[in-house]
Amino acid sequence: MRKTFLYEARISRKTALNAEHRLEICRALYNLALDQRISVYKNYLKSISVYDQANQLPDLKKEFPEFKSVGSQVLQDVLERLDKAYKSFFRRVKQKGQKAGFPRFKGYGRYDSFTLKQAGWKLEGRYLTITRVGRFKLFLSRAILGDIKTITVRRAPGGKWLVAFSCDKVPEKTLPPSALEVGIDVGIKSFCVDSEGGIVENPAFFRKSEKVLRRRQRALARKQKGSKRRIKARVLVAGSHQKISNQRRDFLHKVANAYIKEYGKIMIEDLKIKNMVQNRYLAKSISDSSWGTFFEFLSYKAEEAGRTVTKVSPHGTSQLCSGCGEKVSKTLAVRTHRCPFCCLVLDRDLNASMNILRAGQVRQALTPSVGVA
């Protein structure tokens, strides 16, 4: 199986300048290739393929010697990215309800990564050396497993540098079989409540960082456009957003890992989050919770570990009584489930998670499957 290992890197000022220069060359090629595609279609009413553009790279290097400083595989990857952007554009055109989004020219600072394949790099322990760029000191939080196929160097919005290793033949980490089953109900007050009574509090990283972020955004708005101080202020704002994103993803990984290690079958709701964030009163809290990302983490971790994740319809999970099955209507403000039929009294979210578990068990009995149902 293929897996990506991402690490933060520390580099010298000289290496950073060389990496910035390479990104600018890649950006220039991207814009040239996009302009060529547009011109060919306008003048000849036909398209030019990524292979045709790749075959023109030797002539381009003769005309513009600065492209010789970048490896051929890096330049080919730039053309492949543009080709992917075109394919995605045509796919969205065919799909209803989506904006087409024609590929755009990359402005200054808008091209953030370059990819190397078999050549142009050397990895020695925690040090990655890239030809004509420099040395990257990696913070190896985990070992690199499998055969390295590609290396992507990325400039993060906050100014840090990241290195991603895409590896093949990564050994699978299957866990011991578990007969335990659990239903998980996600929410805003608590991040999630499971059918065993476990509660994971909502860290609300964005809400807690709003004060700092608001102050930095005001400072950015006061800076003159094009000035060095504005660039520094922009990096601070981007750094705040990056920190929030890192905190959130770290939290979601840990919660997902905890459930995957303990339970063999996990039941979750098939929520339409895109529709839910249309509620202007709850949109920020829903986005801050990142339920969709949590479900994605659960799904791919379950597949790797040999577990099963089953999605059930969210309809009625909060309104039905988990004890007798009768419908007990309640608004979002009512946080305790009180059934007038069987006199069951328990937390609203716990009641919902028990209904999710039961619905998942019924679905698995009807359609047995492996992985994500």
C-alpha cells in the first residue's frame, strides 16, 4: 500500500532562498504552459496534451537557460499538475451544482511546492539533500517505511518548510480482532459521545484563538500593500491559521486512533455537513469541530487496521427513544432525553449514540461488508 509521511524541516537562509527560487521557476513554467494551452485552443480550436508539452521542455531550456537549474522530473511534475487541473475542470463542468473553476494563472507566492522522483535528492538519516537547493534537517516524528517514490517540498503559509515522502510497499499495521461495537454521535457542546457513555470534550481551537487572530488581522489590514511589514503581518496571520489546523488535526488523529484500537465495528452518522454549515448560527462551530475530517480519519484508519466503519442515516437518531423506540420530539435546546412512554432519562447525545449503534447493527446484518459500509 502507498502512504505519505509528512515532516517539518529546518533549513538555512541560503537553502530557503534556493528553494524559493525553484518555486518561482516552477510557477513560471506553470503559467507558460497554461498560456500555451489557452492560445492553442483559441487559435486552432484543439487542445495540447501534457505529453506534447513535456516533449517541448528541451527546446524551452535552450530558449530560457534558467530552467536548466531545475531537474527534468520537477518540470514534468509541474505540467502534470496543470493537466490534473484541466481534468478536474472538465469533470466539474459535467457535474451539476458545482462551479467549473477554470485553471488560473499563479500569482507571486501562489506556487508552494515542488516534487522530486528518482533523482536529485539524497537522504542520510535525518538530513535530506536536494541538488542545487541545499540541506533540509528533518524532525522525524516517525520512521519512514517502504520504498520512497516521490518527495514533495512544500512551503507552509506560516513560513515553515515541510517535506512529504510518498512511499510504496508500506507494511500494514493490522490490530488484533475486536468484537466490541460502538456508536458515535458528534456534536458541538461535546465533540462526540459514544454508546458506552464516553465523552470527548470539544477543544474549539478556532474559538480559543479568535482573540489573537483578530488582533493580527487588524494589524494586517493597517499595513500598506506591497510593504515588507505587510508581508510579515500576513505570515503571522497565516501562522495562526496553520497552528489551529495543526492542533485540530492532531486532536482528530488521537480521537480516531483511540476508537480504532478498541472497537472492531464503529457506527457513525452519514451527515450532510455541506448543508449543515448553511445555518449561519452554527456554521462556525460546525466548521471548528471538523466532523467530516474526523470521519475521513476513522474510515482510512479502519481500512488499514481491518476494522469496519458503518454510516447510518441521521434521521431520527436524536428524536427516537433508545429504550422503547418511540418518537420523543425535542429542540436543540433540550439536552436531556425524557421518554414519557418508558420513563427513560439520559443525556440527549448518549441516547442518539445508542440509536446510531442499533441502526448500524441492523444495516450490517442486512448488508455485511468489510471496511466502510
